[in-house]
Amino acid sequence: MTAGPGPRRAAPFLPALAAGLAALAVLLLAWRRLLVDGLVPVDGNVLCVTFPNWRLARDLWLHGSLPLWNPLRSLGTPYLADPITMALYPVQWLLSALPDFAGFTRAWVVVHTLLAGIFWAALARRWHGRAGAGLLEPVGVTAGLVGTLNAFVMVRVVFPHCFAAAAWVPAILYFQETGAMRALAAAFAMQWLAGYPSYSVLTVLLCLALAGLRGREGLALLARAGALALGLAAVQLVPFVEFLLRSSRGVLLDPSFAGQFSIPASQLLKSLALPQWYLLKPAMAGDPAMECFYVGLPALILAGWGAWKGGTREQLLAGAVGACLLISLGAHLPGYESLPFLHFFRFPNNWLLLAAAGLTLLAAAGIGRIQRPAWAWPCVGLIAVDLLIFAQAPKSAWGRPAFLTDVPPLAKQAEPMPPGTRILHTDRLLELWSASRLETEEDYLLMKEHLAPSYGMAFGLSEVSSLQTMRPALAERYRRRLAGPEASPDLLDWAGIGIVIDVEPGLRKVGRGNLTVEQRATARDRIFIEGSSGRRVKDLSHAPGLASGRVDGPAVAVFAETRFPGWRATIDGKPASLRAWQETFMAVDVPPGRHDVAFSYKPLSFKLGFLGTMAALLLTLAPFLRRKLR
């Protein structure tokens, strides 16, 4: 008698298919507004930073160029050297091929959520998984859920550079764990190029702590990978350091400035211990897009269980989580102002990146301590439901993409003005916008219609002010002169300011009836002749990092963009001496006769960084090249 066929086993692809469908369902539910409803975040951060940066990057992609200089922002500022532009981040360039902002945002979120989820799951399975466990293992699923759906990560959708930099954290930790030195270096470099240096510094601190547990071997691996990563990112890192040293930000911040977006202790406790607190009472201190934090009570309980039952590594993570939560209190923490080493970051809430990462791994450790899958899977389901419910509450404003892309009337009004005409938002108006909360649709409409910095850049308009942290110190000094006692029409004219947007004095909030728009016909061209309002530069042209014109000398030709290392001048193709003008701009002395004057930006920092990156790439690819040549 022959034995009958045994029970059929599921085809090998079925677990992978089930995992893919589950991940898709979670993505659609968590990002319902973005992926299903077709909405995009439209808060002040998107209006003033994210959307104009995307528009500029896309225009550059379409023209196949990568300028080193941005003439549209802050009287002229370095472009590639500013991390927030993500100018050399490969994902940015690939996704810039998409035709609209909504498609770009959807792809950005999906790509980086999958990146983070896969590596959180892989790292958790390596640390706490069981030998021979299948693809859908509770430990990995828990880490993927908590690591990608916690509120700290999700609210950063308004800051693509923050969202991307956070997504590279698990990849870095995974490659450190596996000892893949070159992959670790590449992940470090990708996180840096993603555009948020604070997260890179915090990730290095976490890696140092974990490397210390492995002793000399772990520290040596991190040192080699770190050195190679510095080389890979040198093409952006070297210009960034130059920009940082010459920016208005500075390396060490003023304590009051460094304490911005500090989280009150009561709010942090509510975030940790009160389930779905934001659904019950959404009002909170500060900007929700910066200070919202939530991992869920089920995940928090499991994280505590994982820390209690875990070893040295888990106890280290628990201690790091506690320290980071404490530091996130910032100005609400007694003695914070006396701790200068904490003033490198503008936002104390940045430390919640490490808290979220630690709680992700500890929650996975807690699930790993549950012996029976029949008990573990309901816990995973509870975590998923909890996080998905919390994801439904809007932490920032959402709207149709047309709100961002429709050209405001003021931008249309500026079209007939001379190319390069700048917009000035007065300090009085900027202070009101900075101090006010955007609560109604009218608040957002006022910012949009009046081209709040740097929204006008999305439509090719130049500006004096900027809400970005890094601005050239000389440009910031000139802007303060415009608002100070020495303010005069000449200062406005020299800067090429053709539109001044102001608000009535003594107000506490911007309203439609108290905003004024002044158009000025006396604004100078980007290159103009000193002391002459009638003589104009002929055949004037300017582009990012390049300007030229024909000047009848003798004259002083002034180039009204921020003086910065790397600018060169030529007269009739021959090098000319470049000097400061009004402490901010650049000028050359033109001899008698008609001459072609040109200004170009070719910084040494970029050349040095490029050479460093090329050398690091050769070192990274050397083993593969040797194999090919054999």
C-alpha cells in the first residue's frame, strides 16, 4: 500500500506576495490623503521651503544643469552648498523627472517608507528574530510598522529632506551590524546628501554608542566607513562647511535660538502615555510638523518589556531613549542654556529621532520575547491599528496641489518688470508671520498671494528675505540695514528691489486689509553703473552663477549679488580685480572705452570636494574593478 500525497506547501512566492499586499494596504491607509485622496501638505513649511525648492530642482533637471549658485534667494546664495536643496541627492534627481509636485511627493514618501521599513525589519530580525523564521515574522513587522508610522517620521512629510534623512537611519544601523564597510559608508553619504546635517550627526552618535559595545573592532569599522563616507560626500560637504562658516547661522547657536521648538514636559508625557491624544485634543504648543511625537501605547509597553528582558544593548538603547526625550524638552529643561554642546542644533526636538529609533528596536525586542506566535501576532495587529488610527488625524494642513501651483496675481503682476527685480518682505511682516499660527484657509491664502519667502522663487522671482536657516552673513547684514535707521531709497535701488510688501504697524496678526504692496520703478539692474541712474549696462544677461554686460568706461560696474568666495570677474575675457561694494555686493573698475564685463562663480571648495568624491568612489569601486579585470 502506497502512502498518499502529503499536505501541499504554499508556493514560495505566496509569503512574499502576502507581505507585499500587506505593506501596500498599510501604506494606503497611513497615507490616505496623499495616496488615495490626491491631496498634498500645504502648510507654511511647504509653501515657503519645500515647494519652491522642488520647483527649482525640477527646472534644473529639465535643463540638464546643476548650478552652484542660486540668484533667486537672499540677494544670491550658494545652491549646492546648502544641504536643504538636496542638490546632489540621487533620489531627488530621479524623482524630479515626475511631472508634478503631487507625484513627486507620493513617490518620495513611498520610496523612503519602503527603504526604512525594509531595513528596520531586517535589523530587528537580525537582532531578535528566531532562526529559520519566515518572511512574515512578528519581530520584523513590528519594527517596520513602528519605524515608519510613528508620528515623528510621518509629520516630516512637509520636509522631504528630513523625511529622507530619517529613512536612512535603519540602513546605516543594518550595515554597521553586518560589517559591510562600503555599504555603510555609502548609506552615511546618502543620508548626508539627503539634506539634513542634524540627523547625520545624531546618527553618528548612535552608531558610536553601538560600536563601543563591539570594542576596538566595532570602532575601527565605524572609523573606516566614516572616513570613506566623508570622501563620498565631499563634493557637497566641503562647500557646505565653507557656507556654514560664512552664513548668518554660525556653528554654535545663541541659546534662545537653539531652544526653538522645545517640547513642554506635559505635552511630551501626553504624547507617550495617552493613547490617541491628538484625536482627543489636537491643540499643541509650537508647530505640529516639528513637535508631534507618538509611537503608541502598545509599542511603548512592548519597548519597556524589551528593555527589561534584554541585554546590554537593549539597556543602552533604553538609556539613550530616556536621555533624548529629556533633551527634547530644550528650553523647558533647567540648565539647558548652560550646555553649549547642545546648541549645535536649532531644534531640541531633533533628538526625538534617536528616541523614535530606540523605541522601534525595543518594541521589536519586546515582541521577540513573546514565545508563542499566537500571542505575538495580536500584539502586532494592535500596534498597527493604533498607529493607523493616529495617522488619520491631520497634523498639518492638506489641500489640492493647485493651491501651490496656481500662479498668484502678484507673481503675474511682476512679469513685466525688468528681469531680476527683487521682492522685499519687511521685517515687521516677517516677524508677524513667524509669530502667528496658521489656523484658517485665509492665513494660507495671504501667505500665498503675497509670495511669502521663498514662495515667489517657485515662479522665478528673486527675493531679499528667506526663511531658510542658512543665509550668507553679508546678505543678512544688508537686509538688516534695510530695516535699520540707515534705510534709504538708495539701499532699495542698489539691491534691485522693485516690490516692497509691508504691513501696518502695531498689529498682532496679518489681515487682508492691512497688507500693502509698493511697486518701485527706480530699482537697478543686476549689473549697474555706480553713481549713474541714466547709463545702463548694454546686452545685460544673468543666469545662476553667471552675469555679463557691455559697459562704456571709465566706470565702476556693480554686480548686485552677495559677495562670496569663488566669484571671479573678467574684462574682455581677462581677469579683473574684484572688490567689495557697500560691504555686500561686488564691483570692478572698467577703463575708458567699451568693454565686456563678466562675473562667474567657480568656487575652489567645489573643485576640492569633487576631487575628494572621485577619489572615494575609486576606493569604493576598486574591489569590483579588480574582479572585472581578472
